Amino acid sequence: MRKIILVLFFTFSAFTAALAQRFAYVDSDYILKHMPEYASSQKQLAALSESWQKDVDGRFQEIERLYKAYQADQVLMTPEQRKRREAEIVEKEKTAKDYQRQIFGPEGELSKKSNALIKPIQDRVSKAVQAVAESENLDMVFDKNSEVIMLYASPRYNKSDEVITRLGLKPGVLAK
């Protein structure tokens, strides 16, 4: 009987401790859409990406032009001239692909620029989330847009508007 009471006591204690944890969630996309500096950085990245893409496209168009010229002149060339032109085209294509990877690859210039522009904004949001969590005595705050799967989330646990207010912005007023 004593063992049963002890087991029930510990089970009940563990259950109440689990219920005592306070949690909330935020919608980071919703928060970021309210931040003018995020909208500005997205526009800046899009313009930069478009500029670099035009440069890459220009390089590949040049290679295409060289290849068509090679095909048109091929019958008039000696085998040595053909090899030289083929090598030139292959080298330009390799250079263009390397440049494309240098700009748009995982460690490329666009990724670095994105990190440089977005990281300070993410840090600011993170500090605001932490401040809201501390002021409301929350144990955990989830991001609705992260890898954590939320099958259901009650709106009463959504603290996105509080984070937006903490950032000095107005909920519902999206940045342009």
C-alpha cells in the first residue's frame, strides 16, 4: 500500500511539473514582414542577385555565340585550329560555371551578403522574443515556421504581436 501511494505521488508530481511548463509560439515570417529593414534587405538582395544573374547569363551567351561561330567555321578549320577553339570554349564554360558557383553557391557571395544583411535583423528579433519570454515567464517559445511540426496551435499562445510591439513596431502594419 505504501509503495502504491509513493508511486502515485511521484507520478502526480511529474505530471504537475510537466503541466507547469509554460510555452508559446511566434510566427517569424509574420514578424519579419513587419520590419522595414527586412523588406529593404530583401529588395537589396533581389537587386544584387538580378545584377549577378545578368552577368552570369552574359557569360553563357558569349559561350553560346562562340560555339555557334565554331560550328559555322568548323569545316574550314584545320584539326589544330578546331582543338584550339574547342579548348577555348571549354575553358570559358569552366570559368563561367566557376563564377556562377562563386556567386550563387552555398558559400557564395550572395549567401555571404544575405547573412550580413539578415543576421542583425534575426538577432534583434531573437532578443525581442527572449525579452517577451522572460517578461511572461515562458519556459519555451517555438517558431511556427521552423522544422518543429505543429499540428495545432491555439492563437492564445501566439506571441508574435508582443514581439512586434517589443521591436517598436505596430502589429498588423506590414513593411513595404
